[in-house]
Amino acid sequence: MQRTESKVVTVMPYQENTRISEMEMFGWNLQGRQDVVTPVHADSDATPKLLGNGYNIDTSIESAHYVKLHFVRPLDLPNLGQIRKLESEYPFRELPEESKSTWPWWVIVVGIASFAIVQGVEKSVEGFIFATIVGLVFIGIAIVGLYANGKDNEKKRKIRQEILEKRQEVIEQLKSLSKEN
């Protein structure tokens, strides 16, 4: 009987195929998988019926869904020590997604609408000044939000690029190990 080592990995359902492919690069074979759904929060609400006696009971349950993957790998795998080292260097984490925040644009729309409404109600110079200040404040808030969102996305792009470069580096080293055998 062949000696093996095993590892259990927990992932979100949408990450399952990617993780299986990544683990196979390091000599792991999928032994089994388990869908896990656990209740996180349950809530019940009882309201009196409009007609007649009794109550209407509404129950909602929020749950967490993830997948457990069980992998095995033979201990007599060629270059296992080097493969383990490369595996420890490989960034298995998920790539960060850029945020597509729309709130700054809504703030601009509200700022312009506020300007138009106040200007329509107040036909005086003071009303125009007040409407201009309100509109500019909203637009200023939106500009700060757009700037912060852009900076955040820039940071995420940099992290994403670093992860991809490290993955590629490890994959190239794995390929060179397999060519040696």
C-alpha cells in the first residue's frame, strides 16, 4: 500500500475548480468533496392575522455555503521536498477585484438636483449663493469619493499583479522540476 499525505481545503463554491487545478500542480489528487451549508442566522416574526384568530409566522434563515476538498499526495513523489517548498511560496489567495462604486456619481446627481431645487425655490441672490454652495459641497464630496475609489483600485491592481507574477514564477519552477524527471 502506497504511503500518502492528505490535506483538506475549504473554499467558496465558485473557487472550487480553480483550487483543484492549483492543487493538482503540486501533485495533489482530489480524494473527495463535501458541500457544507450551515445556518448563520435564523429569524422568526409573528404578526396577528388580519381576519380571524391566530398569527402569521415568517421565518428566514441565512446560511453559509462552502466546499471542503480532500486531497491526497503520494509520499514517494519525485522532488517532493522541492514541490513542498514551492507550494509554500504559491499565493493561493483570491485575486482582489476592482470595486465599481457608483455612490460618488449619485452624490454629484444629488448635488446638481439640490442646486436646481434651491435655485427654483429661492429666486434671490442669497438663494443662488446658497444653492451654489450646496451643489459645490456635494460635488466636492463626490470628487473625494472618486479619488479614494481610484486609489483603492490602484492598490488592488498592484496586489493582483504581484500575486499573478508570483504564481507564474512558481509555475515556471514547477515546470523545470518536471523536465528534470
